[in-house]
Amino acid sequence: MNKEKKMALGYIVGGLLVIVLAPSVIYMITSLFDYVYRIEIVQNTTIRWVIIMLLLVIGLIYGIWSVIIQNTVGQGGPVEIGNIEISPKTKNLVVSGPYKYTRNPMLFGTLLMYLAFALFINSITSAVLVSAIFTFMLTVVVKMEEKRLLKDFGNQYEEYRKKVSMFFPWFPRKNE
């Protein structure tokens, strides 16, 4: 399969997982639990919508910005499931753009969008599910990605990892 088709497939699969499958699962599980007992996150509608829009806009900016930078600077894509490469691996370590602030800007952007979705549903159950999904992503998936990045980029990635926060952009690491 040529690079363009592989890249398109990677973004279709990734997009379906992030935009359709995960939110659908969150919604279905939330509906089941909320059928028994529902706790709202924010009761004031205006405040809730302001927070939703803020989270959504920042999340979309981080997500789209990171994809563009990864494609142009990294010359590859992020989609790998297990050891199966769905899109071409990045050829260059990306440390610019949103990657200056967090080593996982796509994941950070996705978290913000899912939190906006949880607020849209306005259920504490959905917020707990989002937290569980991202705890799993940070403890399992990101660790697998970091092993691959260390293998592919060695000391260059190790130096980058020492300087840039794994997830939250507002917690930069100090140079060691």
C-alpha cells in the first residue's frame, strides 16, 4: 500500500475511533448508569456552555495543530495499534508546534474534547469514564509509544522527554 493510501487509512481509522466509537461508548455506558442515578456536573446552563465551547475549541486546536505538524515535520502519522502500523511512522522526531508544550498534544486535545462531551451530556458518570479512558491511555498506550520512540530516536527522544511534559502543557519540565 502506498504512503498516501496508508496515511488516509490511518486517519480514517483513528478518526472513527476518536470521533465516533469512543464517544458512543461513553454515551451508552453513561445512559445505563444514569438510568439508575444521575448526578449533573454543572447546573448553570450558561456556564456549562461557556466551558464546553472553551474546551472544544482548545481541544480542536491542539488536535488539528498536532496532526498538521506531525505530517509536515515528522513526515508520518501517529496511528499504530499494538505493533500494527496503520499509517507510516514518523521519520523525524517532532519537537515543535504543540509538541513544544506536551509530548502528547493529540491526546491532550482529545481529552479536552471528551471533557466537553461529558459536560454536554452533563453527567458525572461520563466525566468518570473520560478520566478512566485517559488514565488507561497515559499508563498503557503512551508507555508503548514511548518505547517505540526511544527505539526509533534514541538520545534525541530522551533529551526531549527530559524537557517536555508528558501530557499537561502547563507543567513544563525543568532541564536536568
